[in-house]
Amino acid sequence: MSKEFPSAGFLLPCEILLKQMIKSTIAAVAASPFLFAGAAFAGPYVNIESNLSYPDGEYTGATTDVHFGYEGTSGEKIGYYLQGGPSINHSEAADSTETELSGKIGGSYAFAADTALYGEVSGQTGEDATGDDVVNWGGKLGVKFLF
């Protein structure tokens, strides 16, 4: 499922589309405080997240997720979300960029007025050392305290 993109100094159609999506998302986020002030939002969303890696201060790569998702609540104590889409991965060692599919599902439970437990499971397609297609899984679990 990997697709290598050359970095020859010109934009590929997916890069142009990504830039247009980013501009639209920035405009929507800028307007959102005026549209949803004072109300909790539940429904579809776009989440663009980039994670860069700098072990020992040296850049080794980056992963940028362009996810489309849905979030909601069940009662006053339970929140949930589901998101997925392309994940653009750059490796400095190979000087290559590949696009994979990734997704996340998560939720939270407010067991007190100022304390909530949350968790997330994520997955991303890829290849192992032998070239076989695999799904790399991850997880997150935490407690959030409000002051």
C-alpha cells in the first residue's frame, strides 16, 4: 500500500489537494469560535496532525495525518471519536515520502466533575522488514485533571 513520491521540486496532485484542504481547515477553525461559542460541538471534523522525530537533536522523519472523523457524547460522562485517512510519512534516512492509511478510535469517561479517564487505539498500514503488508498498532491511556 506504500506509494513513493519523488521530491523533484514540483507539487503532485495530492500535495495540491492537501494544501487546499489545509487552507479550508484553517479558515473553518478561524471561524468556529463565532459559530459554536458557548455550545459543545459533536459531529464531523477534520484533524490534521504532524509529528516530527528528533532523537539526539537530529531530524529523522515526520508523519502527517489528514483525518476525517466524527465525535460525540453519550450522556454527560462519556465522549468518543473515530477518525481516519491518509498518513504521509517522510523518512530522512531514505529521503522518501510514503502515504499509508491510518485511523484512531478513542473515548473518555468523566468519573468526577474534575477528573476524566481517556484512551485511544490507533493503527497505520505499512510494511515489515521483509516487505509484507502489516498494520502497526498503538495505544494511549491517561487521566486528565481539571483545575
